[in-house]
Amino acid sequence: MSSAVLYLAIVAVWGIVLVPMWLRRDTETTGITRLLHKRTDETLVEDEEEAPAEGRPDEPEEIPEPRPRRRTTRATVIARRRRRTTGLTALVLTAGIVVASGFAPWWITMPPAVLLAGHLALLRVAVGMDTARHRAAAQARAKALEARRAAEAAAEITEPAEVIELPTPEEVFDQYAADRRAVGE
């Protein structure tokens, strides 16, 4: 009976891991496209050398463009963290219920508990990194605002330039005028 519960726990853990992966998996064409794009130039050169050797015409294969990856927003990251925390908590509670009902030994609760503790430790680090990132962004905004205010204050302090009128000569020099002669004439 306890081995059946152990197998059931293993299936549950794999279900928690594999179901989200299955739900967001790529289609086969995009997966193959990603693999094709990872081929190195050396393999492409080898393929070109094999094509003339086998008498096949050297025709480039049409490779469809891969789909652009969706940008990960903060909301999706938070939702992913929440789902993972909820799933691990449910796993720990399920293991606790199985142990309390007498179907499995006490040590069955250890792997889910360790996974949850590790996840919470990673969340703590992630929160620290998020806080540092927000603090740095706020400092950069404050610095930019201070620089803009300083530039506005400097513009208000400077006096407008005084316009000086230059005297105009009575006669404008024209080098092509007929009455002008070169030096020495």
C-alpha cells in the first residue's frame, strides 16, 4: 500500500512539473525552427559540400521565421511565482495528509518541504533584487528631475544678452568695383 502512495506522489510531482510545460509548449515547427537556427556555419558548409558530391543541386532550404518571443512582464512573473508557491504548498499539505493518515512514512514530506523552502529562499532573493532595481530606478528619476530643475534655474538666472549695434561704414568695400586698383598700379 505504501509503495502505491509513493508512486502516486511521484506522479503528482511530475504532474505539477509537466502539465505547465505541456500547456505552454511550442508547436513542432517552431521547435524544429529553433534547432535549425542553432546549426553552426560549419555544418552548413559540410552540407553544401555533400550536396555537390551527391549530385544534388545546391538549393537553399526555406526556413520559416521563428515567432517572436513574448515579452515577460512583471505581472506574468508574479503570477508564475504565485502558481509555483501554491503548487508546492499544496504538495506539502498533500504529503502531510498522506503521512497523517498512515499511508506513508514521515520522510515522504521531506522532498516537498525542501522544495518549498528552496522556492521561498529564491523568492526572498528575488524580492531583494526587485527592491534594489526599483530603488535604482527611483534614484535615476530623482537625479534626472534634479538636473532638469537645475537647468531651468540656470536658464532663469542668466541675464539676456545685450545686443550691440555695429556701426556701418559709409562706403562698403567692393573688390570688384571699377574704381578700385590693385596695389602698385
